[in-house]
Amino acid sequence: MSFDSLVNQPKVIAQFPDWQFGENSALWFDAPLEIGGIVEAGFMLHGEARSDMPNMNVGLELVYKNPLTKKRFALARLDWKSWKNQHRNKRRKGWPLRGKLCGETHYHAFELNYVADKEKMRPGDLPVADDIDGELQTFESLRAMAGFLLGINNIELVKRPPWEYTEEMEL
């Protein structure tokens, strides 16, 4: 199945494996995705966050990992309240939204990062992004927007990350 077909068909999460703990407060998960009743090998929803950064710095992305070569392709990503505060698109000739500065919450759409006539992704980790309409104030609003943008019908299976709150932090 082509990248275009994977991204543009309705999907469901086959199973939510829960957030995993990595090094240096990293949190992540890889949830297999199903299209038309079939779990597509290597196709998943990948999530990233940090346990020490509650209510910010979350990324939810569609990923395809080739089962034969293990090569990983990020296909689309929604970044929420990035700790970097913004994203700037490269100023490459022929690229969409050249040089655009996006806010801390932005969307790396498949259509902006896929070169259809070459049938491949632009080099880099989804280098082109755009702002989204509206503000996402909560994890639940991020999750709902990710479900809409990424075409995942049961996105509510993605649980809130196990953030570590201190007394100074708000829930």
C-alpha cells in the first residue's frame, strides 16, 4: 500500500499499548493501526512526550516502518506546545510555505511533506509545517484534533501521558 493510501484512508487504533518510559523523562508509544479491518504491517500511531513537562511538548504522528528494511518514515505529525516554542520551515526552492514561522502548536501535514511525482517524502523529519486553526488548551483537545487530522476514528484510546506534577504545577 502506498504512503498516500495509508494516510488518506480512515483508520482505527488496533490496540493502545500504553505509554512507555524511556531515558531522560521520555515517554512514548507505538500503536498499530488498522485500515478496513486489516492491521497494516509497520503502520502505527507514534506518540512522544516528557514526564517532566506536563501539558506540553506532545507529538502524535503517523509512522510507517518498513518490515523488511526497518527504515522508518514519519508521514504526518501534530506537535502540541513544543518546548522549542516554534517551527521554521526551510527556505528550499519549490517547497511549500518556504521560511514560514509556525507557533508552538503546528501540523506537519503529509501533503506538505510528500513529493507525489517522486513518490517519496521530503528529506528530514517532516520539515514542512503549518499552524492549525484554533488553540488546543488540553490534552483531550489535542487528542481530538489529532484524530481529525490523522484520520483516526477511535483516537480516544490514547491515554493522557503519565506526567509528573510538582506542587508548583497546575493540573
